[in-house]
Amino acid sequence: MEAFLFSTLSVALAEIGDKTQLLAFLLISRFRKPWPIIWGILVATLANHAIAGWLGAVAADWLQGDWLKWLVGGSFIAVGLWILIPDKMEDEEENPFEKYGAFLATVILFFIAEIGDKTQVATVILGAQFEALFWVVMGTTVGMMLANVPVVAIGHLAVDKLPLKWIRIVASSAFVILGIWVLLSEQAIM
């Protein structure tokens, strides 16, 4: 249960102000169909994070003891600093994925957007930290859904009213604190 809760919190925080939230805004403004978009986010996240968590678990087998502890702690701090860099959508011209419909466009775009993203990196780290791969993937997926479903549900109405700069600073601080906690923890990383 610790892997699930820690993974959910970590990814929900990392996702705040992320490009996939901007993508969710773009998708809801273009398709105006929240349920296919929400299901698309779920499918893309499950696939992407299952691969990322598995890679983390494989890496954990290679790294043991203090090396893993320093890698995980340092990675959390790096993700915390990375959160401070705001993501921006590249170009809002017509998207070639629109012809596939809301669900398939969301699956494709979210899967691609998550490649190398801080939440994918966090999933790799969590997969390395915890031996409970299933719970890590479920937790990171719930974290993504907690961060993105409200964006889809609210749509473009709230985009100008959210203080993303301050939300990003709080999320960044939480990741840095988690990294420091891991580094200072006497408990060995699993």
C-alpha cells in the first residue's frame, strides 16, 4: 500500500502544470468530448507507466544498497527542480491526430507526450524504489488521473484562474523534500 500511495502522490504533484495538462486542455477544447478523452488518458498512462515501472524494477536489480538510495534521492530532487520549468504546447495549429477521434487521438498524444516526461521518469524511479510494480503503476496512473481528469472536466474555464506558478513551486518543494528524505533515511531502499 505504501508503493501505491507514494506513487499516487508523487505523480499527482509532478503532473501539476505539466505539458500533458496543457494537452488535456487542448483536447477538450478541440473535441468537447470529456469521456473519450478521460478513457484515452487512462489507457495511455497505463501502457506508458507499465513500461516505465518495469524499466525501474530492472534497474533496481542492477543497483543495490547506497547506489540505489543516492540515485532515487537525487532523482526526486532533480524531478523537483524540473517541475519549476513550465511546459508549453508547441504549436496549436491543426493536429493530424484529430482524424482518429477523441479517444484514439488522446491515447496516441498522451503516450507520446509522456515519453521522457518527468512523470515517466518518476515512474521509473518508483519502480526502482519499490518491489511492488503493480502498485507503483496503479499509483502513478491514479496520480495522472487525479491531475488530468479535473482539467478535462473543467476545460478551458479555469485555465486563467489557476496560479500555476505557485502550484508548481509547492509541487517542486514536495519533490525536493521527498528526495532529501530518501537520502537521509536510514531505511534501505527496497
